Amino acid sequence: MEILPEWMANLDDEDVTFIKNFLLVSGSLKEAAALYGVTYPTVRLRLDRLIQKIRLSEDAAADPYVQLVKRLALNDKLDFDTAKVLITAYRKTLETREGAARPAKPTAKGE
């Protein structure tokens, strides 16, 4: 019986292969770049996106809408600037709703 951590279950086969190859070159970005025939910055970007993907999957308590927007950005379906704008606007809307739902604070006598 195989037990797969939840953070790995959300990864594509390509991501798992990258992790395996990265480990096999002892975490050397330079060697990983040579292995894939790409530049060091390309491997760094791939690793950064993979890290973001893992962090996103570990944040189970995160808002589903925010998770969706982040996932779309990580998968190049939405650019990061647009994702930031959407998330910021969404959070402001939530804050506004929460502020309207709070009861008014009692004021001092005579006010």
C-alpha cells in the first residue's frame, strides 16, 4: 500500500520527475540546467513555481477562490499581476462585507 503525501498528490507527473531529477543531481541547479538543456534561471524559475505549488497545496485552510486564482497563475493560465489584482479586490470585498456585518461599537455616555 502506497501512502502519498497530500502535497505530492497535487503535482503533475512532470513535476514529480523534476523533483526526482533534482534530487539525483544533489540539488544542483547548474547540473539540473545541464540535464534539461536549459539555462540556470529557467531551472530556478521552475523550482520557484514548484515551491509555490507545494505551498499552495499545503495551505488547506486558504480560501477556495484565492487558491483557484493562485493555481491558475502557477499553471500560466493567468498572469501573476492579474492574479494579484483579483486577490486584492476579492479580499477588500470580504473586508467590506465583514465590516458591514459587525455590530456597531457602543459609544460613551452622552454621545
